[in-house]
Amino acid sequence: MYEGILFWNVDTQIDFIEPDGKLYVKGAEKLKPVYKKITDFASENLIRVINTCDFHLINSRELSANPDFKTTFPEHCMAGTKGAEYIAETKPALPAIVDWMTHLAILPQLANAKQFRNIVIRKDAFDVFEGNPYTSKILNLIYPDKIFVYGVSANVCVDKAVCGLALRGYKVYVFEDAIKELPGIPLPFKQWGKLGVKMISFGEVESHF
């Protein structure tokens, strides 16, 4: 086990990754091989993984029948649908699932890395810190030294996670070969650099432990 290391899997869900998904990120399916490598590596080395996922209800603020594809989008990752599930390459094994209605009593148990190596944080907003009030509490329990982020989309939910983590003082790395962006939205890489975020390939990961 690598102490102090946390992998952060952002929204690698069927509706985003698969070409027939409801909010397909073009080209994201080509990342499946590296996603499998990341998932297998984490499992083999007992690395903790935070897995975030969109989990929308019909009244979600970001859903619209007339979306602008910047701040609003068509229905996707709806609670209870197949599209909200993780792709096979990143599906968390035996996760603790935390949504915004989770009872506070379970949170201290999440500090047990052996029992809960995978944690799923459901969210109903682009920003996992806004979309689930327990995100910061979970991080405070785990308190990682370094966080390695990957997933989709680079210029929406990945960006919110990366900036949120960096602004909270965490050392953040992004697997540049394991992210993909949506069109028509500015790329965040310059801002990430200003926040001290490092872009690396997954193949370099152990050299940064």
C-alpha cells in the first residue's frame, strides 16, 4: 500500500464515455485501456480511490430542455439509469457510496482504508464540493499527501475537482493521457498551472510517489 496516495476518478460513466451515451464526450472511449490500467494498478497496490459520479434528479439545475452546453446540458446520468453507471474499466470494487442524504454516522468509518478502499461520491452539480456536502469531510478523514486525478470532462467536472482540491491545499497531479474535454468550453490547463497542478502521464505515476 502506498500511504498518502489518493486516486480521484471523475465521472467515468456510461453516458459520458460510450458513443451512444446521452452526453458523449467525443473520443473518451479511446481512453478505456488507460482507465483499466489505472484501476488495476490501484487495486494491485491497495491505493484508495475517490470515484465521483453525476447522479441527477429531474429537477437538477444543470439539466435543461434547451441546454447551452456550457452551464446547462440535456438529461444525462439520471439516478437509477444505466447511463449513470461506471464503465467496466473503472467500476469501483465494493465501494462505500456517499450521496447528499448519507447519515453522518457512517463518515468516520470511511477512514478505514482496508474496509473502504473505494469511495463513491454522488453529486448533483459540476463541482463535487458543491454537489455533495460530505466531500470535504471525507477528504479530512483520509487527508492524502498527493492526489492523482483523471476522468471526464477535462473542462467541466474534472476542472472543478482539480481546482477545488488545489485551492484546499492538496498536491494535485492530473493524468494527461486519461482526460478528455467537451467542445466549445475553454480549456483549464493554464489555470491549473497557476495553481501548481502538475500534468503527467499515467506511466510516470510511481516516480511521483
